[in-house]
Amino acid sequence: MRTLLATLAIAGLSVFATASSRAAGNDPDWPCVQRKVTEISAGQVWDGPPLDGLGDSWRADGDLADLARAIASRRTDMTEAKQKIAGFASAAGADKNRRLTLLFAGVLATINAERGSIIAGIGRYARRQQGLAEKISAQSAELDKLPQEGATDDQIDRREELLEIQAWDSRIFHERERSLQYVCELPVLLDQRAFALGREVSGQLDK
């Protein structure tokens, strides 16, 4: 039964990896169903003045940079973020459009940095999971070679040892797979946050 569970675990990972590779453009390290997009482009989430050429100039204004980081953070709920954006716009004066554009440039850069870190972590996570699947597969292959009838004491001991190791590895594999489903949602949540913040900031522009 334990060997069967391990085999099913490996099969499940193979199906998951195949579907994910198609979604990710055949990136073998990308295990998520969602398509792998390494960076959110401004055009996807922003309909205000162009951000091209702004670079990191938003960092030069300490208060603006602090606000950009604060509202980009998932720890700040959207109601609070909206209030902060509205307050910033009200105090921006005649230079409002430029400062709002810089603010969103900072928001997008901050979200993209967090998103890039998460995507790199997902790749590392997937490689560890694949390595564990290969380990379980090797255990199954060794178990298949061990006789079940007429086995020596050493072979019986080895079978019991392998079954114990495999049961533990299979448990870790399944726990990681459940966690991975959550982790794969994080880039999507950041995409949604970038879009919502882009809408809020651009809504304060004088057009």
C-alpha cells in the first residue's frame, strides 16, 4: 500500500508538471498552472502618463517612496491604501500628476521586486519537490527488486527500512504539494493588487 501511494504521488507530480510546463512556456522549473510571467508591465495595470524613463527617480523623494512601499505591501488593506492615495493626491498641489505618476512607478517597482522573489522561490521549491519525487521513485525501484518470498533477514530489514523512509518522504511530498498550490496563487494576488492600485492612483489624476 505504501509503495502504491508513493507511485501515485509521483504520477500526480508528473501530470502537474506537464500541465504547468505548457502554461509556463515549457519552463521545467515552473510548477504552477498559471502562466509564468516574470514581470508586470505598466501597460497591464496603468493608464496614466508613461512610466518609461522614470527609472528609480521615485526613490529620491523619501516620503513618496515610503508611501509607495506602504501601499504596495499586502499588509496594507485596500481601504487604507485608497485613503493614503487620496490624501497624497490632495496634498500634491500643482505637481499632482507628476507625483502620482512617480508614486505608481514606485508601487509597481516594489510589487515587481516582491513578485520576482516569489517566482524565484517557486522555482527552487519545485526543484526540491522534483528531487523528492525522484528519490521516492528510486525507493520504489529498489523495493521492486527485493523478494517478498524467501527473503533473507537482511532483505526483510531493508524492505522495512525502505517502507518507513518512503512513507515519510511521501508524507512530506504531499504536504509540500498542498503548500505549493497556495504559493502559486501569490503572483496572481500581486497582479491583482498592482491593477487595483493602478486604478486608484490614475483615478486621482487631473485628466
